Amino acid sequence: MLALRELSVSFRGRPVLRNLSLDLAPGETLGLVGESGSGKSMTALALMGLLPPGFVASGSIRLGDTELLGLADADLCRLRGREMAMIFQEPMTALNPVLTVGAQIAEGLVLHGLMAPRAAREEAIRLMERVGLPDPARRARSYPHELSGGQRQRAMIAMAIACRPALLIADEPTSALDVSLQVEILALLREIRDETGMAMIFISHDLSVIHAMADRALVLYGGLAMETGPTRHVIGQPAHPYTRGLMAAIPRGNAHTERLRPIPGQVPDLSRLPPGCPFAGRCALGDAHCAETPPPLRTGLTALHCHHAEPAPA
Amino acid sequence: MALFLIKRLLGLVLTLLFAALVIFLVLEILPGDPAAMMMGVSATPESVAALRAELGLDRPAAVRFLEWLGGFFTGRLGLSYTYRVPVAGLIAERLAVTVPLSLLALGLAVAFGVTLGTLAAAQAHRRADLIIMGMTQLGLAIPNFWFGILLVLVFAVGLGWFPAGGFPGWAADPMLAFRALLLPAIALALPQAASLARITRSTMLETLSEDYIRTARAKGLSRSQTIRRHALRNALIPVLTILGLQFSFLLAGTIVLENVFALPGLGRLLIQAIGGHDLILIKSLVLFYVATAILVNAVVDLAYGFADPRLRVGRA
Amino acid sequence: MNPAWRHPSFGVGALLMALVLGAALLSLVWTPHDPTAMRIMARLRPPSAEHWLGTDQFGRDIASMVLVGARNALLVGLVAVGIGLVFGVALGMLAALYRGRLLDEAVMRSLDFVFAFPAVLTAILILTWFGPGLVNAVVAIGIFNIPVFARQARAATLQVLAQDYIRAARLAGLSRAAVMRRHILPNITGLMIVQGSTQFAFAILAEASLSYLGIGTQPPNPSWGRMLNDAQTYLAAAPHLALVPGFAIAITVLAFNLLGDGLRDLLDPRMKER
């Protein structure tokens, strides 16, 4: 349903995302993992055709039968919100402060010609009820600042699923929320996904969240896909040195006996990436060759880009 | 909410009272003998004494001050010294020019300023933006009265499309009266539109970088739909705060422009009153202007609270 | 070359400013004719080799009057901004030092009150009392400028006072006055210069308006606003009279506005939008 081939994004000639290819089937969830600056959000914005000014995408993005790259904005507008929708990280700032929540949810329905304004207002209330907002009829007339953070994120979800899109992109939808709220929102997203059969791209830096949500995971670092495969393999039997590093840096709950091993070094500046593997400078296996030549793709239980590591055999 | 309003109202009344007191002091107490000042050096002592009696200057200042203030409610503001008619009547009559002129200019300034500012922000750093911003620099630099003179030169003296000045009154032919106000209103609106355009551009640019703009785009709204439905209101809320200040410049501008176009408005009356040392008239006119400026600022402050839902008090 | 000159606003502003300043300085030593000399035989002449920009209704040389007018305009701006700057900064810093206390409240409220009077009306009040004239007009404009500077100075001072190094300086035993002089003043100077440039432009416009209305500069002193008033009477017969003084005002105001914008960008890179 969604197919990315060799998607690259660059800013003023500097690559921020390199040759990303992936496929997504209806009902499937892909987890995009990576630290900030790894290119996760750029992937999402490139999909939506909403890259900030100055960023240029190349390669191919096919949604169904439509090639999205190079499509005119007017045509993209017909797809955005209708075929593909997006939930953003910051529920505090992602809602318009001067419009009521109900109006913002109903807006897409009217815009895409699905409903008349009056019907859309009623549908907005139903959607708000669906996402678990209490007293939806009254909440629909509230302004965003009158809602709590969790409620706002529920409203964002209602807005995104309003037109029953085939693809939902969730960019760190729970990162700004308390842990207890995170669980609720994740459960809600899973429920809605199973109910509607939409495909989902779930972006997070948190491996446990990816584990809970995604069928397949893709680990990004410095704009390059490090490792990808079924979530249980990527997390259970990581082969790429970076994925292993990520796993080792996660606390497992036994604070007394466990020794956390952070990955040495820092995330490289995107404007000064080496031509080869972006992880080369921090990798235990890294050498001069790594930094200069793009790593080859090796496939097994998972697929990975690395000069040295081999995936576990399938 | 009620307490907030009462506090605001009290502050407003105090400011107005204080303004009146300052004007009264400057124009009626500090000159020593207003009657002598009004009549000039050639007046005989008898005639000065007669005027003093007519104005009631022998009575205590506090009484005169309160009477004057009361006059704003009863309409008894005394006789103009130069025109020999009631001041209240003069003011009322002249409002028929000044009020439509200010409103017309304000409307033009807001319409052009907001449109051009939005356009410039939408085209930020491209050619249209540079052209609009260049135009606003010129608009701020050109004195409004000179622009008025140039308009007369081109459209009245040159092309003959508009009258060079004067006002036929609303009664005979409203269309003709409107035409007489159009050129001065355009001249008056020029600097206002320029500064509104600059402010709108900067608040619009700020608004367009907000997260909710991306949300709106993700919903499928086009750029222009996003600007109209989501950005404009947010960008205009801060513009509203400076509209009060803009209005006070606009009011000052009417004084000048009415003189350029020989319009029988309050401003021309004021300058004529100054020429004739008509302190009685000046006093009430100045207070009228200042009170209007203060009241409009207060109203704008309140409107600000209503325009931004986050500032509305007393809602669930 | 200094990169400041490459900033478009600053560069153009500085260039225009040099032009106006040059005209003003030139008028001190030389004008084509005596700007006050009347020649009844040469009234309302169009531009010629003798009178480059023509003559007015008294036969005075327009070019000479415009040159001398530049001197007048710059003087007006200088004094009006000077008054606003000196009193405004002093009051603003004082209010900031006594933040939240009665003095702060009293100073800022009274300045709000002054600000509520439109500048032209403040001027009219003062001019009615003292009589029309350039000095009174300039003082009136200066008074209107005081709250503008005071608000900025107060806000900027508060910002500086909140910095850790000020607390450190105070702890090290520096007196309040010394802190003000050594730390606050240098820190707010840039901001005040930027505001000063804008207010300079405003002062020139305001004086031109007052002189146009006949209550600013009095004859025989040449003033661009006054010249426009005269020109309007002879608009049909001698339209060129209305052009030159207006251009002169516009160029001078433009110079200071552009200079202010450019300085703001150059002094504070964060405020630059590109």
C-alpha cells in the first residue's frame, strides 16, 4: 500500500535522510526508532509532503497507485487528511488556540467533501466520544487551552482519524505525556488501528513503545537505516552494533545489579556526516573504511547496513 | 471578571478626570488671565473685564472646573469666543466630518495593511515581499499631509476627478460628500496602512511557524486556506493591541488633513480656535480629542480579551 | 569593507543620512542665494539656471530654503530625541530599580498618562500656552518621546538586572549607581540608539506637521513643513513648490527609519529574520 524507494532528503545539499526504502501493508504498523536528529520526523514530513522550506526529497514515495513525490500541492491537499493523516508530538502547540476543538475536528470532514458542516459537527462529537473524551458535546465547544495534555492528544487523534485515512503517521504521540497517560493513548491507538484496519507508521525514540505498537521496526541513525525487520527480532536479536548499543542502554528494572552502558560519543551533527556509515565514529567495530564507504545491505533474520556485523540467519 | 471590569472602569474614569484637570490647568489657570490672553494686547481694560464677567472667571476655579466637566453631559460648554455660538453645537456639527473621515481612513488602513502584510508574509523573502516592504518604508516616510497635497495635485488640479477641498455636507448629496472625504482618508490611511502591514507581516511570520499551522496543513488545507482559516486570527490578535495606539496617531492626523483639504471638521476648528485665541473652544476640543484617544484604547484593550479565547475570563 | 555597510537597510539609510547631513552642513557655509532674501520681481519662477528649484511667492530661492531646512529638521530631531532620551532613560532606569514599589508605579502611571495624549495635542496644549514657535514645538515632541524611551529603558534594565553577573557585581560590593553606570547603561545603549533613530524620524514628521499647521517653526526661519503650507496656496500656478520640501522630509525620515531597522538587525542577530 505504501512503498518508499531510495527516499533521500537533503537540506542545502547536505543529506539528512539517505536511500530509505520500506513497504507497508494495510493494517500493518511500522515502528521508526531513532534518537533525535536521526531523520525519523523528516521521513514522516516527506511522506506528508510537508517538509520545511529548503528541504528537498528525492526517490519515490508511492501511496496506493499514486506517486507522491513531485505531486502538485493541490493534489497533495486532497490526500492529506483524507488518505494519510498525522499526529504530532506536542499536543500543547499542535492545536489552534483560537478555534474550538470540535471545529478543528470537523474541519477535515467538510474540507474533503465528506459531510455538510452540520453533520460534521455531530460527527466530531461522535469521534470525541470514540477517543474517550468525557462529555464530548460540551468539550467540542471548548478551546484547546481548556483541555489537559492527554485530552488534547485524544482530540488530535480524533482529528487524524476523522476521514478514516488508510495511513496514520504518529510522530512521538506520547512523548510529551505522563507515563500513565502514555499507556492509555497507546491502547487507544491500537484499538483504533485494529478497528479500522489502517496502516500506521509509529515514530518513537522509546524501544519499549515500539515493542508495544509495531509489527516491524526500522532503526534510523544519522539519516541512514541501520537495521530493520520484525520488531521481535530487531529488539530480541539485534545484530547491528547500533541497535545492540541502544538495547544495552535501556534500564531493565534492576537498578542494583544492572550496569547501564551508554553508547560512547555523541549523535553526529547532521551537517557533518561522513560519506560512509554515520555511526562509524562511535561504533566499537568502526574503522576508517566504515566512515568512507556506505555500508552494504545484509539480510538474514533482520536486514542491516553494516560493513562488519552479520544478521542472525533467518 | 466583574471586579476586573470595575477596576478597569475606575482607572479609566480617573485617567479621564486627570486629563481634564491638566487641560484645565494649562489653558485656564496657568495663563493668569485667560480673558486678557484671548483678547490680545489691543483690548481695553473695560472689554477684558466684560469678557471676564461673561466667562465667570471671578468665580472659584474648582466650581468652574466642575461646571465645565458637567457641560460634557448637559451640553453646556459655554459660548465660543470667536464664533459666538455654543461650543457643544459647534463640536456636534463638526463631528459629521471628523468621524466619517477617521472611520474611512481606519477602514482603508486596516484593509490594505492587513492584506499587504499577509501577502508579504506568505511570500516572505521573495520579490513580492521585498516590494511590499519597500512600499511600507515609503509609506512611513512620506508625511501624510504632503501625500494629501500630491493627491490634490494629481486628482483635483490635474485630472479634476475630485474636489481639491471643502465639504458640501451630507444633506444635499451624500455621494458628493463621500467623494470629498475620499482623498483625505487615503492620505490619512497611508502611514497607518504601512505600519499595520509591517506589524501584520511579522506577527504572521511568527504565526506561520507555529505547530498548529502544520496540523492544519496535515489535515489537507492548502497554504492559502491555512492562512485564512488558521493563521489570520492568531496573527491579528497582537495587531489589535497596537490598533489603539494607531488610532491616536490617526486622530492627530485628522487635525492636519482637515486643514489640507479645508474640511469643516474638529481639527480645522481647533486650528482656527488657536488662531483666534479661543481658549473656551480649545479647552473643550482638546479634552474631546484626548478623551476619545483614551476611550478607544480602553475599548481595544477589552476587545483584545475577547479576541483571544485564552484571555477570556469566567469560561469553563 | 565593514560588513555593516552591506546590510541593505543600514547601507541605504546611512547613504541618505549622509546626504541630509551634507546638505545641512553645506547650508552653514554656502547656499546658492540668501534663503530669506525676497525678490518681488522673481516670484513663483519655475526651476532655472539662476534658481535651480525655482522661487516661492516672495521670490525666495527654493534650493537655498531646502538646504537650510535640513539644518532645521536635524536640529528638531536632535533636541526632541535628546529630551526624550535623557529623561526617559533616567526615569525608566529609576522605575526598574524600584520595581513593583510605589515609585515605579507612580513614574510609569504618569508616563502612561503623558503617552495617552496624542503628540500633536500635547504640542497644541504647550503651544497655546507659550505661543507658537520652533522651541516650544520641539519641547512638546520631546515630552511625547519621554514615555517611549522610559518604557524601553525600564524593560531592558529589568532584563539586565535579572542576569547573574549583576547579582555577582552587587555581592562584590558595587554600589547601585556603579552597577547602573558600569553594567546597565552599556547594555541598553544599543537599544536606545535604535529607538532614538525611529523617534528622530517621528520628531521630524511631527515638526513638519506642526509647521504646516502654522504653529511650529515661524517665518522667516525656513522649515520644510512651513514651505509646504505656502506651496499649497499656489498649487495650480506653481506645483513644483510642493514637490521639493516633501521629498526632503520623506528622504530624511526614510534615512532614520532605515538606519534604525538596520541597526536593530546588526545589534541583535536574533531579531534578523533571514
